[in-house]
Amino acid sequence: MTTWYHRKLTKLNYNQSVFNDIVEYAKTTKWLEGYDRNGVLWNVNELNLSTTDFPILEEIFEAVNFEFKKRRFYLSSVPAGGLPNHIDHQKWGNLGFPLVGDFKSTPQYYYDPFNHPVEQFVLDSPVLFNTRMLHGVPRNKDDSSPRWILMLEVYDWIDNVFKKVDNDTFWTDTNNFKWIK
């Protein structure tokens, strides 16, 4: 399959332990149930995160080369049954870091208007992905194990951000995160 709708950030080098405080916090904190734009309950849970509480998030925010930045970090959890196919209308994309879960058995898919799969990826590294295209995460209805992704919302035209990834101009190195050229 092609990579029209996502870019894996395999050149981003970091130690996964930088997120340990976030994972521990998530284990003991009440998550919010997800709702769509019409107030309908959605099969996703979210946990908002503050750059004040978790300075590592500020480091990520300062490192990304987006034209339009907004400090919205959160954990996303896809419960048993999966996340139905949908389009996110309030943003252009997400920068996602896999934290906890079996991501190999729960890939993300992109679909054409007739619900035919056109692209998929496994979240085995940080990934930048388009949320304005029809996408979803199928998951076995009996699998209740955690599937947590750290998300930063992207408000730039996603194709412009993809070009920055492809041209190695997406990331500015920080203390904990290095872009390997």
C-alpha cells in the first residue's frame, strides 16, 4: 500500500522512558469518554495532558516545525471493538507516539468513500497522520488491553507537514529527541 496519508517518523530517535511519568499518571487518572461533534458517545477515551505537568511535552512542542501551533496534547485510548471509520473536521492531522499496547494487531486504516481500505500503518514508531481522510482502527471486541497513544493535534495543511518530514526539516533536535539525517 502507499503512504499518501501518513508518515512514520523513523528518523526520530528517543528513549521511550521519557514518557514513563505520563504512563503512570494515566494508570491512576479518570479518562474522559469521547464524543463526536453532535454530542454522540464515541468509542474512544481521552486524557488531556498539560505541558506544565509534563515538561517533556513542551520539549516536543518546541521541536516540531509547524506553521500553526496549538498546545493540545492528550492520550487517546481505543477500547475493545475499535474506533469506527470517521473524519476529524476540527484539525488536519495528529502527531502520535505509541505508548502502551499491542499496535501490531490494531493497525490504523484509511478508506475510500466506499469503505475500501486504501492505506494502513502499524504504530510501531511515532507517526504523523492525516485526520481529514476517512480512517479507523478495527479492534477485536474481546480485546480490552490498553492501547494508548500520545497525540499532538496538527493544524497545518498536512501535505506541507509531510514535505517537511520528507525533506528533514520537520524536527529541531532537543535534549531528549534527535532527528537522524
